[in-house]
Amino acid sequence: MELHSLKVFQTVATEKSFSRAAEKLLRTQPAVSLAVQRLEAELGERLIDRSGKELLLTDAGKIVFDFSRRFENLELEMANSLAEMRDNSAGVLIVGANESTSLYLLQHIVNYRRLYPKVKVRVRRSLSSKIPGQLIDGELELGVISYDPQDERLHSQVIYTDHLAFVVSPEHRFAQRGTVSISELGMETFIAHNVLSPYREIVLREFQRQRVPLNMDVEMPTVETIRRMVARNEGVSFLPKMCVEQEVEKGLLCEVRIEELNVERKVHLVTPKRRALSHAARAFLEVVKSPE
């Protein structure tokens, strides 16, 4: 089986179109269709359901697509290794992070780029829940998440300790208060992030234990939209302190401590145990560990 056929199939599956895949691969549509047909014949399985308006992968197609991505990652790893053999400071560093932990990486990336300007840095935004699996499958070399994955195939170390901050608008009735009781929050409108996290569950359990209603009437897709809603006094929210630090310093948001709720948030740097890290990844670990 040729890797080229797998690349053609992967492009068709990603684009969900033979014509768009042909444009991307700079080939004719009949050539792309023929390559996929040959792969199907070689494997003895139908990979794409062509009966509907939109191309859909069959069960066999989903399996082959998953392996095609792994082959692609191995090819990239090989290219990185060869680049490092020729130039010890070159290569590609791929780090997985979600929206909030990406912010923590900014200064480390700046420091790293000053030391290794030839290394290409790619931060892939992903759900925290998916990053451990992507590390195990070889899609990522490093991952930054806000929990311990507790997987024997991964090594995890705490690199930053943060906390959940309860934030309100400067116009809010709590803005001038240093602390409030959780019992005072039953009438508040909470603006929540619509991505589930263990910290959200901690907050939910504490409100339930205190028998205080938690009115999450608004859910937003990004931290930025939540910050803006809170700043407009459309509600209150719990957000990682690292995500609101600048806004609090500038007076755009106010952080108020809740007496009964102090949720520490640990940021973990996660690496695969059984796979050797590239020079680029090892160098990044050293940058993260070194004092500012």
C-alpha cells in the first residue's frame, strides 16, 4: 500500500469532496477518484459512502482515516528527526492546549523563540479532554491542560498554579466588596463556558451543598465573550485568574472572593512516557522549567 493513496483518501475525507481534494492536491478529480478506488480495492473495503449529497466515511473508512493521520504524524516526526540531525536547533514543536492554557504559554513561547528562532512553533487548540489521547497517538509532543490525566502512558507535572476567579463588572453591586458569601449569589445570572471541566463540577457541587441555586442562564463558547458579557454587567462568572488578570488590573473587571469557595487550578505539562521527545520538545521543557 502506497502512502500517497492514503494521503489522497485523507484529503478527500477531510474536504468531504473529491473536487475540493483535487484542487488542494493540484490533481484532476478523475485521478483523485481513481486513487481512492485503488485503495478500496487493495484493502477490500468500501471506504466512502457516495450515495448521498455529502460524502460520508464508512466504518472501514473511519478506521483507515484514523491510521492515515497516524502515518502523517510519523512522517512529520521523521522529517523533524532528519532536520535535527542536520541542524540541532531546527524542527517543529507541536503543543496542544485549550483556550485558557494557551494564554499561559505565551511568555514561554516568546522566551523559546529567542533561544531557538529556527524552530517552528505550532500551538493546536484542542479540548482538554482530547489532548491526552492526541499525545498517546503521536499527534502532539507536548500538552498543557488544567488537570492530571492519570494515565500510566503519560508523564504529568504541575508548571503553574492558578485559581478560579469570581469576576463582576465594576458597576455590579459586589464590585466594591472584598468578599461575599455564597448565599448571596442565588439571584445572580452566571455566564458559563459551554465546555465541561472538572472545575465547573466543583463549583456546581459546592452550590448544591450550600443549597444555593446556580443560575447558568447564559453559556458562551469562548472566554473572551464571557469577559465582555461580564464587563457589560450582563452577569457574573467564574474564570481562570490567568484569563482575567489584565482586565482586573485595568479595572475592566473586579475579582471578588467567595468565602466558602476557593478553587485552586493547577496547570499540567503532559508528555508521552514511552516515546522519545524531539530536541525541540526537550528544549521547550527546559525553557518552561527555568526561572523567568
